[in-house]
Amino acid sequence: MNYTEEHKIFRQSLRRFLEKEVIPYVEEWEEAGIVPKSAWKKMGENGFLCMSVPEEYGGLGADFLYSVIVTEELARTNHSGLVAPLHSDVVVPYITSYASEELKHRYLPGCVSGDIITAVAMTEPNTGSDLAAIRTTAVEDGDCVVINGQKTFISNGINCDLLVLAAKDPTVPDPHRSIDLYLVEAGTPGFEKGKRIKKVGWHSQDTAELFFNDCRVPKSNRLGTKGGGFMMLMEKLQQERLMCAIAAVAMAEYILPLTIKYCKERKAFGRPISEFQNSRFRLVEMATEVKLARTFLDKLICDHMEGRNIVVEVSMAKYWTTEMAMRVADGCVQLHGGYGYCEEYPVARAWRDARVLSIFAGTNEIMKNVAARFMGL
């Protein structure tokens, strides 16, 4: 990767910030099940949110490598609650690319500063990864649309101030042409946040259900042209899935060195665990997988920055790197023995948190189907 001196300075600055403002509070946030909005605000104040937003809307207009750095450094904090890449590189790009100038000026400065936390609401209880089957409706009524429906598994669901919502026009028979995206502010009458969902992992991430009951939103809050929601989602999924791959590889790169260090220090039968052949083989196997993933990932990052269509490759990377991260996390727990199953060791949380990577942003089964279609299978 072609990191400049500015990139390196940015990484060092971010790492110092996280060591001071995030890592000391991770356990507290994990217990609370949510990250306070003040932490998001500090991220924004220090220039670590929405770096790609153009300067005219309050951003830095920075290249994608800055987003890569933020994702990698957040992985080193070993928690999932302050999921800045979701906000900066998945949700906000919908606003940057498809919103009107009025909406951009209204919302983007707050997204950059951390005053506005965003979420994207696609998934519903009965649809999963099948976006064309969503049931949430948006019916036109004068200058507004009236939204009714339910969303689930929404990351930042409790903290969100602004939502990119996928809804369908029930009068349009084509399921792909019926979907639109709307910006919905928290506090809008008819928009209610459900309770935080208790999950196996990602404990500090405020994942929630969202409910819409005759929620009136101005038509002007529609992103892009009417009926274009499905295509907008498809266009942005390449970057979303690439972000998942970046997070997966970073997570594996974080936990493997900790495990190697543990194996060198922990003794069994009078010698370090690292001296046993099985341990050495397993560590080398995992290190090989991590290096292969990094090489593949770096190539995709370069291709993405050059504007290439890498839907197939990103789908492959999303499924393979996330499953690699799960294998590495599981192997590291095994090498820790009983201690790997104890909360005081970071490998336990990494193991729990890695599991969901193969599910969100489209399940890995969906990723394989996407790649298969492009391969003519």
C-alpha cells in the first residue's frame, strides 16, 4: 500500500487518541451495552469521522486510505461499539452521493463533527439479505411519504440521529423498482426505537429494532430519483463489503500476535507452549492465512480506489476473510486453553465478536451466490 507520510502521521495521531479516549473505557461500554454519544463527538472533533466528505460540507476530502486506517486502528481496541466505519464509510456515502444539495448542507457537517450519528435500515424480520422482499412501505401523501413497517438488527439503532431507510412503494409492482431510500431523523413522530438487542457478541454495539407507524417524512428527504433505491444499495454494497473484509483482516492481525506472545510465555509440561509441534504448526497455519488475506485485501483496496468494478472479488473477499477471522479467533482460543474462555483475556471477546462477520452486510452464502452469478454458474 502506498501510504504517505501524512497517512502515517494520521495513524499515529489516531492510535494515541484511541489509547487515551477509547481503550480505557471499553469494559465500561461493554457492560453498558452502548457507547456514549460523547465518544462519537470526540472522534468528530479530532477529525476521525467521515474523512472522505468534501471540504465544502465540512469534511477533509481525504482518500480511502484514511478510512482503512481508522478501521484497522479501531480493531486494535477489541470492541465493536464505536463502529465509526459504518457511519463514515457505509451510511454517510449515501448522503454524499445521492442527497440534494440542501440535504447535504443540512446533515453532512454534523456527520463529520459527530453531532449526528447515522445508521442504515435495510434488514427486516422476515427478509434477511433479500432486499427486494422488504415490507416497509412509503406511501405518497401530498408533499410527504407515510412510512409504516419494522426494521431489525440495526447497528447504531439506539444512538442514531439520522437514518437511511429503505422502503417500498406498494403501488409499484416491480420489487426492484419499488424501493426508495429516505433520510429519517430521530424524533420524527411515528418513528420509535425498540429495546437494544442482546447479542452473543458485539456487546457495546447498540443494535436495535426500529418501528414506523404512520411516520411522515418530506418527499424532499428521498435520496436520488424515485425507484432508484435498489440500484443505490447495490452500488454502495461494494464498499460496505470491502469494509467488512478490512475489519476481518485487522481483527485477525490483532489477535494472532497476542496469541503468539501468550504461547511463548505460557508453560505446560515444563516448557513454553510455543515449543510444542502442534502449537507451532497451528500458529504458522494461521499466520499464513492472515498474510494471504492481507495480500488479497490490499489489492482490492487499490482497485477500489481506482474506481474499478470489483463486485465479484469483494464478494469473495468478504466471505473468505470473515471466515478466516473466525478460524483464527477459534484457533487462538484453543491455544489459550481454558484461559481463552475467560473474559479477562482479549481473545474471548475477539472470538465472540468475529462470529457475526460472516452474517452481516449480506451473509457469506449470499456472497458466494453473487460471485457464482458473475462467473456464469
